[in-house]
Amino acid sequence: MTRVLIVEDETTLSHILKDTLETMEFEVALASDGAEGLELYRIWSPDIIVSDIMMPVMSGIEMVQQIRIQDKQTPVLMLTAKTQVNDVVEGFGAGANDYLRKPFAIPELVVRIRALLGRATLMANKQTDELKAGHFILNTNNNNLTDTVTGQCATIPNREAAILKELILNVNDIVPTKRILADLWGNDDFFSSRSLSVLMTRLRHRLAPDSTISIINIRGEGYKLTTGEATSTL
């Protein structure tokens, strides 16, 4: 049974989430602040953590920072109020994998949890340094991008390679813009956002020889690598 650790200081919300998730065959533990969440994480070993950002004693961001010192794998979904949007970038910088704004529908939370668990399983099972997208192969050790049809190989810059790796690992799913900016630039200011747009244009150009894959800009959300029928970018 999948273990979900919910770290939330709103008691009513946390118990609603617990009761609902348990009907879906999740095993759930509750913590009311980051310090309690950190203690439960260490003794209970959850498969995924769902945590509020703003809490007494220890914030969700501080908790994630402590967890990421030794654990880079356990997925973390952050919950944030609409007034805490600026904290999202800090959350990604601390090591969170995704975020959900309050108020949210529980089915959306469940979808996010399952998606993160699926990605974590994919990463854990990945035994190769080569990632495939259409007829391209990205070697994550040396950043070589090879077109298996023409045999052409190019070494691409680190940030381009990191973005392409994230897109491939989340193929057909949206990779949030804020997460990319936090991971690669540490902020989401105008210049970082502009740099990201330039790198996406370069990646589209590199992948253009394969019409079955496309990088789509989902405005206001992020980017998605699609496979199959070629799709025009926005």
C-alpha cells in the first residue's frame, strides 16, 4: 500500500484528505507542522509527501530542505494559497517536485500524487544514461544528442540538456515553468524567463527533423514534450 505523509496545519483539511485517500487504498499519516513532518518522515518512510508551505514551528520549505540533504528521490507535492505564489519558486529550489494551489479539488490532488509516484518509479528503474525521444537519443552523461536516423551527433549545453531530460522523463505531461526556472536559474525574473524561451526555441530547432515529437508551450503553466502526431507550438 502506498504511504502518503500529509503535513498540514489546517486540521479539518488534513483529516478530509486522510479519509478520502484511505478510501482509495492509500495509507496516510498526518503531521501538523514541518518539524513533526520531518520526524514522521524519518520513522515512517513515506512514498510521497504532501505538504503545506506556511506552517508554525517549521515551514514546509524548511522541512523539504532537511529531507533533501540525504534523500533526493521521495517526491514532494507542495500546497500553497493563492497569496503565496512567490513561495512556489522557493519550494522548487528547496527540492519540491510539484505544487497545487488552494483551494483544490481532491481528484486533482490524487492525479498529481499518482503522476509524481509514476515519475519516481520511472527514475528508480532507469538503468541507462540514454533517454529516447522520437528518433533522438540524449546521453545524460556527456550531453550528446544523437539523431539515430542521420547518425548526426551534437553536444548540447548543460541547461538545454537538463531541460530536454526533464521533458523526456515527463513525456506528454506538463513540466511547470516555475520548476524549470527554479532548478536551472534559481528565480523566475524576466531575464531568466527570456533565457528559457530562447533555449526552448533552440531545442525545437534541434528536434525539428523528427515530425513525430513537439515541444508545446502551455501558456501560464509550462512546457510539454509530445509524441505521435506532430503538434504546432504555441
